[in-house]
Amino acid sequence: MMKKLVVFALLFGLMLFRVANADTMKDFVRISCIPEVGLLDVEYRGLHDSVARDPKGLDARTAPLARDGFHDPHGLEFSCDLGGVTYTISADQGPTSNGVCGGNPEVHLTVTRAGDQFLSDVVFGENCYERPSVMRVTVGDGPNSWRGRETQLCHATGKGTDPVVCDWTFGGPDAFGKRFPINQNRLQNMVTRQEPR
């Protein structure tokens, strides 16, 4: 009789309490494309799950967020035409898993300018593996960029205590030819100062 009472008490207790969900962040690629001023800004943003997700329908917030520039990185393809110069932003993020860092898979970003590689499959945003990553890229380009072509690239070392560092590149094709394209190996070399920033 005592065993039945204990089992009943446990089952009754479980029914009283709802399952708790852990606080999580959802990764987004924040894109602002403003051709009228020759601006493209691509930034990593992590939004708290209470804003980014709806437990009644996991995709219910995707469209409104994307409309205002917060794009889900899963299979993202976005184009921005800055007065005849087209930038294509591609991002992807693996599925979550139960493995090491599986709850927060890396986002990978590729950006092309007029079909040429600009950023190539770099880690984008915060990541569990503490790898160097691009946090933001801001581009001025096309006829409406009054200073001409310029790019600010902000990157992190991957270590939580290190600050994000931003570098500017501006000028003609030679300056951009020395700096870009950037892939993950080159980003690693920039962060560890094996290559000048």
C-alpha cells in the first residue's frame, strides 16, 4: 500500500509542474541594405528565445523578424544591389544535436561582390568552439557611397574576454585585393597576428 501511495504522489507531483525550458539564444544574421546611401551592413545578432521563438509555432516569428532585417541563418540567401554592384550574402547553420556544442551550432557566412568571393565560409558570430569569427561587416559601395568603396570588418578571437576588433579597408582595387577574400584560415591568421590586419 505504501508503494502505491508513493507512486501516486510522484505522478501527481509531476502533473502539477510544467516542464521547464532552458533560456537560450537564437542566432540571426541582421542585414541592412540601403542602396540610396550605398550601404550594406551584415551583423551577427543573438536574440533571446522569448523574442525569437513562439512555443505554439516555432516558425511563427520568422517572417516578421526577417521583414525587419533579422534573418534565420539556415539556408539564407540575400542579395543587395548598391547601384549596379551586387553583394550576395549566404549563411547556413547546422542542426542542433546532443553532441559537444550541439545546442549551438556555428553559423557560416559567405559574401560575394559582383560574383567574386569577399568573405568565404567564415564562422559568423558567437560560437561554442571559441574559434575566430566575423561579427559584422559594413560596406560602402556604388555611386551613392560618397567616399567611394570602403569596408569595415569586425572580428572576434573567439575568447569571451577579448574585445571585438574592427578594421577599415578603403581605396582602390589594390587595397581590396590585398585584404580580400577572407576565409577561415586567413581570419585565424589575422586574429593571431600572423598576417597584418
